[in-house]
Amino acid sequence: MPRPRKLRRLFFNPKINFFKPIGIPLKALEEVELSKEEVEAIKLIDLEKKSQTEIAKKMEISQPTLSRILISARNKIADSLINGKAIKIEK
């Protein structure tokens, strides 16, 4: 049995919860869901250019856990851009 998931400290709350390709109704699109921690990690690493070590400490998680979160988020974003899927951000 896996151990319980550790809570992550999050500081960013996105103002929007969907991105989609223009001109296609949302109901006609597949969705890819990003978790709050994935959005936070992408924001801090790719937008604010902070180090993984610094962010892992801030979010109170290990650096390998942060790395797994980033890989997951980037895969989902790439899938949605390449395959024309909507991105739903967890509330």
C-alpha cells in the first residue's frame, strides 16, 4: 500500500481554468488536466527562472518529486499543443 501523499505548499492561484484552441467548441475537444502543483511548478521554473532546489524547499517537497511534477506538467502541455486538446486547470 503506498504511503499517503504529502501536502504541497502552493502560493499561486490561477485566475483562469481553461485554455483551448480557437474556433473549436470546448465540448468537441479532449481535455488535459493540470493540477495546481503542476501549474505552480511550471510558473516558478519556466516563468520565474528559479532553481529546482529553491522551489522544492519553497513547496516543501523533495527535488525528485518536483522533477516528476515538472515532467508530468510538460508532457500534458506538449500533448495539448501538438494534438489540439484543451487544458483544464484544477480548481
